[in-house]
Amino acid sequence: MVQDVNIGEFLRQGGVYHDIEGSTVEEVFDDICKKINLPSEISAESLYKALITRESRLSTAVGNGVSIPHAQQPILKDFYNQRIYVCYLKNPIEMHALDNKKIKVMIVILTSSVKSHLHIISMLARLLQKAEFKRALELQSKLEDIYKIVRKI
């Protein structure tokens, strides 16, 4: 059984970041890794390498201008360090999404187990089907606004 996976609390742990810069996936990942609040058990450099390695295998673009970058394998040891970051890009970038839309939002996830990872991906997929959540991302909503939506759904 998956420990209490709470998307809202993982969002609060991670946060929302605006104006992420870069014109390529590599540049954007670099800026994200430098700006986000990482748990002490992982460095910006190791996260960057993990994201690039995963992205080189298959695009994490899921459509509608959203990508869900993540490591191939869980990279955290502590369940309570898991987090989700919503990162709004300053300029959309190409990530070969099936719908051909450029990426405007990245939802970066850090997990501590395969079960937790799959559960979070599944929950995000459901959220991304909800008009209210998609609209919040389009409007580049703040953390509290996204948190309220996630708690309702």
C-alpha cells in the first residue's frame, strides 16, 4: 500500500515558480534546478542529470502545454521529502508533445518509491483532465489557488 500520498501537501512542499527561463529543455531544467527549493538529500546537479537522462529517453510532454519531468527512478530516500513543483516558463519551448503544443508549464515531481511515483503520476493525469485545474495552469495561478483546486477534486 502507498503511504498517504497527498498531492496538495506535496505541492506545498515544492511550490510554484514563475518566469522559468530557457529556450531549450536543457536550459529550462537548469533554471528549474537552480531556483526550486530542494530537499537537502539531493543536489541541483544530480536532479538536473536525472531529469535530462529521463527526457532523453522519451518526452515527458503530456499535451495542452504541460510536461511532467521526473527522474527515471525515485531519487529521494525520505517519503516526507517528496514534492511537486509547478514551474511556469517565461517562454514556451518545444518538447515534441503529441498534440504539437509548446510547453508552458512543467510539473516536476520528486519521489521516494516506485509506488508513490506511479500514484502521483496517476493523480496528476486525472487532475489534468479537469477543466478547473487546466484553467488554473493556463492562468499561471499561485500555489494557494492550485492547492484549493486540488483539495476540491
